[in-house]
Amino acid sequence: MNYTAPEAGQETGLKGGALMFNPPVEESCAGLSELIHHIRLQSFPRVLAEYLYSLCRYDDVTMLACSAGKKPNLVYPQGSENHSPCFNNYLLEEYLLDLSLHEEVTAGKKVFRYSELLNGAITETEYYQRYYRFLAFVDEVVIRIQVSEEIAFFIGLGRREELGEVYREEMSRLQQMFPLIEALCQQFWISQGEHYIPTTARHGLLDSAMGSFGHGILTPREQEIAAMLLQGYSSKMIAQELSISVATVKVHRKHINARLNTSTHFGLFNAFLNYLDDYLTRAA
């Protein structure tokens, strides 16, 4: 994790046991100037992390680039020394349960707290048990930026117990600066995006498992749609890809849930991960 701690003079008092601060206007402008200076450099994510810290303190920052049908690609922080085995497992398979990566679930939100997606019931999910609880976050802000037609850029700002929950003032600062941050990230992606997204298709055991999931239970069309849902496609995207109506996709989804004994989008991911565990065991 790389960030710039607040300078003296930024503190405005105690609130809820944590120190609140507001970056001076001069520092905020300097931070933006630095971002613009790095906009076409691979150092941009690091400088962006530092600037975001001036808007909203965090204990952990992660930046991912995601496209439908692909595993997320890590943009920041780079270097294996910054990755725990737990996070490596997230990039391998746990991301499938991460609701923040699915546009259908986030409903167009751009800056939001992770708990908003689950109505505060995150501890009851499979994702929490398998991955999220090990992060020890008490709060997390997610920023979603569409940097190209196919690629979405996700920034996670995680807070642990000492910093406590994110304050309204911090969320307000992030939301106010979002249009500018979005524009800068889009320009960065134009010049540097190719360094983070492989140009060749991904193949391997995960792809094979996704292709065979539901065999003997689902129809070939239902298998196809289930695989697309697992890869992050929305009903609208599936309809466009398969040249069918959204209503038809919804009918197929209803049949998929009935045949797999699931009732939600989240339940489908749980069913696939259980299948994937068995699939990988057999392939070992």
C-alpha cells in the first residue's frame, strides 16, 4: 500500500473516535496537478492512491481492471510482496462472488459503500466467509469508472477498526471529485491500458469448468447463459450477445435457478464455486 499521510494543519477535530481532516485547497490542487503530470505514465495509479488518501483515509487500496468474460486484472499495487495468499485466491476465483464487480447488482452506482449492495448483511454471505472476513474491514468504499467500452476500473478503499467507518464528509468529497477522477482515469487508460489487459484470450481449468457447469442438468442454451452470468454479463448484455430479447434471457434465468435449486444471482455463484472445488480436485 502506498499513500501520503495528511500534513500538519489538516486536522479539524475528533469525530467518532477517529481524527477527521480536510485537505487544504492548495494541497488538493497540488494533488490534481501531480495526477495530470502522471496521466500518461505507469506511475499514475500510485499517485492516484495518494490523492484519494487526501480525500478519504484508508488502510488498504486496490485497483482492478475488469471486462465481462474475463478475470480481473490487478492494476495497483503491483509486486508480489504486496499480495497476500488470500488476495491471490481472490484473483483466481473468489472474485466471482464479489458483487461490486457486477453492474447488474451495482445498478449504475459510481461511488458507493460495499455494504450498500447487501443492505448491511455482508456477514451472512458466502463471499464474506470465504474471503472478505479475512480483510478485517469495517467499511469499504468502491469507485467504479468505465474507462473504455469494454473495461471498467474498480478502486476499493478499505478501512479497519482504528479508522472506523467512512464519514459523510469523506463520501461527499469523493463524489464531488468523481467526474474529474473519472476523466483522468479514462485518459490514463487510453495511453497505458494495454499494459494491464492481456490481448490474448484466457484459457485453462477455470474456463473449462465454466463451460461444463450444469452439464446434464441445464440445456445447452441455459449452460451458455449461466456461463455468461458467471462472467459478469448483465441480462441486457446477454440479450445483445445472443441476439435474443431481455425477456427471453429472464425466462432462461428463471429455469436455471429452478434446475440448480438457486434463487438469486449470488446463489448461482455459490453453486459454481462448489462445482469448481470438485472440478479442480478431479483435475489434480
